[in-house]
Amino acid sequence: MTVERTIFGTDGVRGVANEEPMTVEVALRLGQAVAYQFRHRRRHGIVIGKDTRLSGYMLETALASGICSMGGDVLLVGPLPTPGVAYITRGMRADAGVMISASHNPYQDNGIKFFDGQGYKLPDAVEQAIEAIMANGALDRQRPTAQDIGRAARIDDAAGRYITFLKSTVPEGMTFDGMKIVVDCAHGAGYRVAPAVLSELGAHVIAIGISPDGRNINRGGGALHPEYVSRIVREHGADCGFALDGDADRVIMCDADGTVVDGDAILALCAVDMQRNGELAHGTVVATTMSNLGLILSLQSLGITVVRANVGDRYVIQEMRAGGYMLGGEQSGHIIFAKHSTTGDGILGALKVLSIMHQTGQSLSMLRAVMQTVPQVLVNVPVREKRPIGDMAPVASLIATYEKELGARGRILVRYSGTEKVARVMIEGERQEQIRKMADTLAGEISQQLGI
């Protein structure tokens, strides 16, 4: 039977903790379905990691119970960045991995995302298959008993393994001695790992956002609020700073002056470095539909091709794998280096930039100048439903009018978030005042049609 995806969004399952679909009942069924889907061996293992949210405890227990009830063994790693869970999954040769996190969302939300045995996020078809398993009664027909019930064990050295891996991505013999670096861990999953990696590589580390209490994840800092790390960099006279999100799979940086360096700029400077070193396969970078037009224009002027994928780092990775590309990412700070990782990795992205600074002797402000940003405005509109944009004549008419007015030197993108009830209006153009007025008018019309 064919079942459309109703639980999964663009990045796993997400919602308010203890409300549908983020309930223990759904989590238990998801655990059962994933164990059923990945039952490659009589006794198979599934890794479970989480960020620092209060609700992580109940969801971790529910998922583990579901997996064990279907004969799967559970490997618990505790709080660990999403890319760390992916790394442990493939390193332990597990059948699958699970990360409990709502990424950049506030603490009352949570989410569940899955990896296959190679550490890649599941494609839409596999998520659809998991939903079908939950719906077709298969889980009720196959309940192991006696010695076939699974067990759970804790992997105590998971963080240490991941730290060792991260250090291995820095060129041999290189240290960051003499560099003063601020890192904002957003009270999230990277609160132990990120400062440890930098310290072990010799940097003078100023760590903030490292006191999680279950409720302060992403609050007032992290990748969503880079102004915080920027202020600390200026106050301490640091060489640069970087901010992670709740599950540490994205990074936003700032230079010594506190100027924010977003994912597009990080992608651009890494692409130029990889091209110079002959490491940029097919001379191509994968970005997304939300990437700034300036990224495309800047890299094209240097002979680098940019391929756009749908928003979401798993879609970027799918495009990278299909084309054999080595670098991809998003404006939001997901940066993927195919040589090292299977998913966005905020700490790895920062280490790559720090390595380039060290090797070239250039400051981050010099390196980021490779990309000239085109003025861009992004407005988020809360909506009660996600009606097709083309079905709303006033909205479609406005888009057509503005696209004609902007011509080839501008761009309009209106899309719904895959993880929240939000419409995103993004407009790029040469004049900031013009595109701001357009974006506000368009957002107002969407709110008129779909507003809460």
C-alpha cells in the first residue's frame, strides 16, 4: 500500500514536545518501524543520540523501547551533535542512527531524524516506507519474545571518538596556537565537544553557551543570534568566532570586527580554497534555492559552477552524491564536506575555515571578501495552513509583477518551511529599500490569505 508522508517533514519529524506528532506514543511506533525497516541481521543495532532539551529523556526512552520491542539493540550515546551521531552510526557499523533534536527551534519543540547505516539522512522514499510500516499492521504481527527481544547499552566514549575524528580533518601537524577563538555552543549538543576540539588543537578558547539546563537551548545565542558571539569577539579582541545551533550541524561565523559570515560566505571561501588545491570535484558547489544570488555570481566569476538543490541539507547531500561533488551547503550554515562527513557539521565547517586562515595567513575578513552579497530580505509569515502559492491569485499576481520589475538582477522565492507552520518570503535585488517594501507587501498579502 502507498502512504503519503504525513509525519515526516524536510528534516525528520518535528513539533511541540508531547503534542502530535512528537509524543511518546508516536516515538515508540517510530522506533518499532525503524527497527523493522532496518532488520538486516538477526541482532541489529541502532544508535540514538540527542541534544540537551528537557523532552529528550522521554523521547529517547520511547524510541529505545520501540526498537527493543522489535528485536533491535540500542546504542545510547547521550548528548552529541547530529553529525557525531552520523559518524558513530557508520563507525559502529550500526544498521541505523537516530538523532533527537529540533535543531534551531526553542526548547519546547523537539524532533527525530534518522540515518541509514552509512550515516546519510533517509531519502523521502524510505521515510514513506517507514510511515507505511506504521500504518499497515506489520508491527502488530511481528513481536519477538524471549531471547529475541532487544537490549540497550550506553556507548561511553562516543564524544571522544567524535573529537578524535574532528581533529583528524585538520592537516597533519597543524595547530591553532596563538589563535583566540570564541565559540557559542547555544547550550546545545556541541557544548562539550566544540570547546574540547579547539583546546586540544592549541587554540585559546572563549566558550559561551555551555551550561545547558534543558530549557535554554538556542535562547538568545547560537547560530540564530550571531550578534551575541560577535559582541564577545569584539570585547575579547578574538581572531574570530563561531556559533552553533542546538544540534551543532550548522555554523555561522564572525570576523575579528564582529562582521557576520553566514553559510553562503563560508561555502564561497571554502570553494575557492578547494579549487586552488585541486579538491573541488567537477569545479562545482551545491547550494540551495535560498542561497544568495551573490554566491552564484561571485563563484561563476572564478570559474566555479553552482548547482542549486531544494532547501534542507539532506537534499544538498543527495545532489552531491548524484553528481559526485565534494562541497555543498546552505546559507543557514549547513556545510557538507563529502570527503569527511555525510551531513552538515558546524564544528567541522569552523575547523575548515580556521585551517584556511592558518594556511593562507589571511584573516577571516580578507577571506570572506571573495563573495559580494546581493541585498536580500527574508520575511517569515506564520500561517494556519500551507495552501499552494499558485492557488492564491493575489499572491501569485504580486509575485509576477515584482519578478518583472526586478528582471535578471533580482529573484523572488516564496516557500513553506518544512518544519514549522511558516511561509518564507525571500527577495533579492540591487536596491535594499525596494526589495524590503516588496517583501513586506508580499508577506502582508500572504498573512491576509493564511494568517493565524
